[in-house]
Amino acid sequence: MRKRIYLHDIIEAVLLREDYHKLTVRKITDIIEKEILWLRTTDSQIPSVKQIAARINKYPSRFERRERRIGLSSGRKLQNSLRYRT
């Protein structure tokens, strides 16, 4: 059985891959859609901009908003940098 991957994990991965650059919700949605990184389990559709914005709002400990752009919260940046250290 495959481990379930959640939308907030995909959003975080997109931000990490973009080297912590802050992106708009639309840009995050476009990347997820273009690369088909995540589909809803209920209907196998790409998440909407509203769904991604709602997920970001649900996890303020993971994501921060500044000037309509989304980035990883400072704590997540540190946690991820320590996780990927060699």
C-alpha cells in the first residue's frame, strides 16, 4: 500500500524545489497542474487555486504570506535545511 501524500506536502515540496522563493498561489497551482504533482482522491482532479489557498491558510506553521506571495515559514526552512544536510 502506498503512503498517502497530502496537498500541503506537495506545496512545501514545490517551494523547496523553487529554492525557497516566494510564489503566488496561482504559480503554485500552475506548477502542480503542469507537472500533475497531486490529484484529489475524491475525483482525480487537479486542485483549484481556492483549494490550495485554503490549505496554505490551514497550516500557518508551515507557510507564510507576504505581499500576496507564499513561502515556507522560518521554522520550516530551518527544519528542511537540517534534514537535507550531508
